[in-house]
Amino acid sequence: MPREKRVVIGGVDTHKDVHVAAVVDEVGKILDTKSFETTEKGHRALLLWLRSFGTLAKVGVEGTGAYGAGLARHLAEAGIEVLEVNRPNRQARRRRGKSDTVDAEAAARAALNGEAKVVPKSQTSMVESIRALRVAFRSARGSRTRVALQIRDLVVTAPDEVRAALGALSTAERVARCAGLRITGDLADPPVGTKFALRTLARRYEALSAEMAELDAALDRLTARANPALRGANGVGSDVAAILLVSAGDNPDRLKSEAAFAALCGVSPVEASSGKTVRHRLNRSGNRQANHALWRIVMVRIGTGHPATVAYVERRTKEGKSMREIVRCLKRHVAREVYRHLVHPEPVPAGADLRAARLAAGISLKTVADALGSWPTRISQLERGITHNTELARRYVRWLDGQRPHEVAELVVRAA
């Protein structure tokens, strides 16, 4: 068949310095393999080489979230369908052996036969910034925790005078006290040396706390911009929203259904039936951070008395379900809700627009709060974008739309 009419499929085994590519035709015949540098020039050369064999239909790439991220972006920008390829089956690898060429051929065949179906994250939008910021936030949080434990352990083993002064304090009080310690005397003296170490660690703790506050504020702003509907959902804060946005990626439409998203989060029951026994078991796979984020949403809703959640817990408890089983069911329900927010987000009224409409109508915060069954402070925070609540914002809009000038005047008089 002439090259210009032949359809080919590529496969790439990615590494830090070199990518190994293979190309196969429509029947799986290997046409060639070649290595390329992991640079922009190498990515261009790899794409030109694949296209030289015919019409390039798609490319299977290993490690699109690591060493293959740059290549996957380059191919996607060129209009090539990119599919994520998992590591080859270990049994097959033992039979056939292991080499970069063999892995590249396996990636190409996985893309050809439909074994590779997952579209990788595009990593080209605001969500990629959120991912990077959250990496820094988690690093600072982990480091601060270790510093707090080191301060605690030093106090436990400190000389009596130091332990007596700091031992009964909370972490925050201990850090504040240690950060202000005055060091006088010879560092060779154990009490002096211990105080110097404690002051150093306490000031490091404070610096990490400042980093965390700065990163958390940035995540709060970006997650609200990226998906206001998700941020406004009950129980979703900046950290939970960041986890879920990063898990779905900046192209969440790659998730074909809410069941696929539930499987990604590890909240879809796994069938474990045999013979006449029909049962399901707990899914322990998937993205465990996303699973934990869904758990946090459920716990917040239960703890804050969310009406629908509380009613569900009461009904399932009467049916004999344990709390652990109920929480698993609720996580599956929340996954369905989160999927809608990620893939088909509904517009959410902006707080600034609500405030402008209220002021234009001459309505006070207290009037709005009384009408919506809330508090003036909560309405003010919603208007200023400090808190996010989609349900409250939409109720606010409906209430404002239902007001007439003479009714507004009456409400203002009553509020005064």
C-alpha cells in the first residue's frame, strides 16, 4: 500500500532523556522503531518520523503524567489523538522479555487494539497551576508537621527548666514562646543549646505557616475561578476543590460518564459474584486523594446537618445499615454530583453582581438575611467572595428577582 494512503499507529516508551518510539500499520505489523531526545526538537522529529510512514491515526504514550507529559502536549497541540498506555502486563513481559523497543511496540499495539482508551490530562489550563500550587502547599504542610514534632521531642528531652516552661503548652503556644526565646550564654551549655535549637525550629514553623497561608489564598482564588459551581457545593472548600479538579484534569470531558469518575475516585462497588452468590466488594483502587476528598464532603454535610444528607442517614440506619456502609453510599452519590459540576457546571451568580443589585434596589443586608433565613455576615461574605455557596446564591437571585419597587420599600421600612 502506498505510504500516503496507509494508516499507522504510534507507540512511545518514555524516559527522562530518551523516548523510544515504534510505529505499526492497521494490522499490527511493526514498521520501524527509533529513539529521540526528550526535547522540543526531539518531539518535532518524533512526530515527523511517525507521519513519514502514512496517515498517523493515534499514538499510545506511556507515562503521560511524568516523563511523557511534554510529548503528550506536543502531539495533542498538533491535532494527534493521544492515549495513555499502562505498564505492560507482567506475565506477558516475562514471556517476551523487557526492552524499551518491546515496550514501545506494546504501546503501539495497545492503542491499535483498543486496550488503551484513556485520554490523558491536557495540562494546559488553570488546573495545571492549581496542581503545582497544591504540590507546594502539601510540601509546606508536611514540613511544618515534622517541625512541630521535632519541637515536641526536643522539649520532652530538654533540661528540666526548659521542659517545665514549655512542656504543658499547645503547639501554637509553644511555637510562639520558642520563637521569642533570648539566647544568652555558651551554646555548649545544654539548656542554651536546646533553646537555640527550639528558637530555630519555631521560626521555621512560622515561616512555613506563612507559606501555607499564601498558597492557600492562591488556591482559594484559583479554584473559585476555575469552577465556581464546584466551590459553591456544600462541603467543598479550596483544598477539596483543588484535589477534585486535579484528579479530573483540565479536560474533564475525557471522563465518559459519572460511573467512570466514580471508578477514578475508587467509590464504585466492584462486583465479586460467583455462582449463585451475587455480591459487591469495596473498591480499594482509584485516586485515593479524590476518595478522601469525597469522604470529607460527606463528613462536613453530616456534621453541619445538611438536610438531605441527614435524612438519608436516618433512613438507611433504620434499614440496618452501618455508618460505614452509609458513608460509602453517600460518597458514591457525591461523586455523581461532583461529576456534574466538573463536566457540566451551571453558571453561579457572582457575589459582586449580587451586591450591586442589592444596593441598586436599596435593600439592607439584614433584610436579605432575614428573607433567606441566614445571617447578615454570611450574606456579606458571599457578596465579597470570601465564602462560596451555590444554593444560597441562587436563592438570593430568585428572591431579588421577585421583589417589586413598592415591596422593596416596605421591606426597607420594616428592616429599619
